[in-house]
Amino acid sequence: MSTSKRWNVEVLVDEEAGRTYAEACLQSGADTRLVGVGRAKLHPSDRDIPEIGDELAAARALCDLGQRLLLAAAGDIQAVTHEPVHLAR
């Protein structure tokens, strides 16, 4: 029997004075909530295009979330197997 699940990731972006902050939040179960964080900073010689800062900060937050999810999975596997776990990226 096949089981489908839907996990939603909410990305929150805040920008102020050339600095952009993003959080990627995953709620995958009743007790499982993971948050990845990303930042971007406008270089003084660059044109201020807020969308680019948003994209960079959001991408970094999603990468951070992915790493945290891998670590959570490794911890869960280790709890079951009682063996050290090393997951490749």
C-alpha cells in the first residue's frame, strides 16, 4: 500500500538596510519542527535589488534546513540501530 505525505516549508524573508534574513520552517509531524536560517548582505558597490537578497537568503535558509533534516534523520537512524551514522549530502 502506498502512502503519500505532504510536507510544507514556509519561507519568511525580512529585509532592512541592505541586510536580508530568511527562515525556512518545516513542520513534518506532530512534534517535528525544523528551522533553517539564511542571510544576505548587500555589497556597497552593488545596486540595491531586494529580490536578489531575498533569493540568496532564502536559498541559504533552505540549504541550512536540508542539512538540519539530514542530521535529524541520522539521529533517528542512530537511535534505532545504536550504531554511528554518517549520511552523505
